[in-house]
Amino acid sequence: MNEKMYYEKNVICPICNGSFSLLKIRKSALRVVKTDDDFCNYYSHVNPIYYYVSICPHCYYAAPEIIFDKISYLEKKRLKPALQAFKSSIDFWGERSFEVAIVSLKLGIYCCEVRRTPKSIIAGLCIRLAWLYRMNEAQEQEHYFLGQALCFYEEAFSSESFPIGGLSRAGVMYLIGELYRRMGELSIALMWISRAVEDPSIKSQPFINKKAREQWSNIREAIKRSSDSLSI
Ligand SMILES: [Zn+2]
């Protein structure tokens, strides 16, 4: 283990009460080199998405660290039988490769769906999967999980309180619009981003405000170009 990059944290599993160590990345090791318009960060060394999902080595309970311990009696009751038959030869507890990170996110989605967590949690897992596939130039899988993230963010938008995944109401509207843009649905993307630009909460977020205005004019241009080419 590279001690400048990682450290270990002892954890007790809330499902089976087994104890284990999680590999954690030191904040000082994170270097963002680029960010895409849907907030996908690229890192020069280690990628924190690889370690976003914590997994118990005894029962394979998996969840983002922020909700790993926050599990109700009813959620435990739903999860226990669903995990009973699960076995894997994958080592989730050392330094994770791209392939192991992908499986960890999928296991996280499975457990969150069984638990019936808020949709925003599942949206956050799906968008991270899409980002990892993007970084690996796997376009078909990226597109599939962006579509999944979009569905879950839309459900979360209409049923959960803000902030959602660290984003305000205007921030979520911008992200939904940006995901529609990436799915090729330009008119719906423009509608969501217009709503973000007009939302009073955007004034207190200069970064989102700037991004939303830039994407609003980019999408308008793209729509104009496609209607011009149709009329030739
Ligand atoms: Zn466990």
C-alpha cells in the first residue's frame, strides 16, 4: 500500500457485524486535471470513484460510504436474504482496478435497489459508472448508465428535498438538462437548462449559473444548425 495515497479505516458491517478494513484515499493525493460539463472529474493519479462504494468482505453488503451505516431495520430485513447467496472471488479490499471498480458500483446499485434507498443515491452510482466507462472509452455502456442516471435524477427531482448529491435545485435542473443533451434530446435539454437559468436559486451559485448559460446558448446553436441542415 502506498501510504502517501492511501490509509486504512476500520469498519463494522451493519448487516453481519463483521469487522474489516477499508482502503481510503488521502485527500492530499487527489488532483483534478479536467472536469466535463456533467461534473465528471478526471484525476492525474488515483480516482476516488474507484473507492466510492464500501463493501463488507463477510456478507458483500455494499453502499456508498455516506450511507453505509445509515440503514434502517426494514432495509436490513430486505437486504439479508438478497445477499445470502452472493459469493465472489474478486478482491474489493486492496487497490481497485477499473474492472473491480465497475463491479463495486454495480453491487452498490443492487444493494441500494434492494434497500429502496432514495433515487438520488442510485442516480449518483449510475452517473459514476457512466463516467468510468467514458474514461475507458466504452461509449455504449456510458450511454446506458447516463440514461439510467437521468431517469433516477428526474424521479429524485420530483420527490426529494434539496440539495441532491450536493446540488441545489438549479444545479439538478442543469445536470438533468446536460444529461438530456448527451442523450441527443436537445429540445428537452434546452427546456431543463432554461428552467435552471430562470430559477432564483442559481444567483447564489456563480459556477452553475455560468455553466447553465454557456450550455443554453450551445444547445440553441446546435438546434438551429440541425434545423438549418434539414431545410436545405
Ligand atoms: Zn457484512
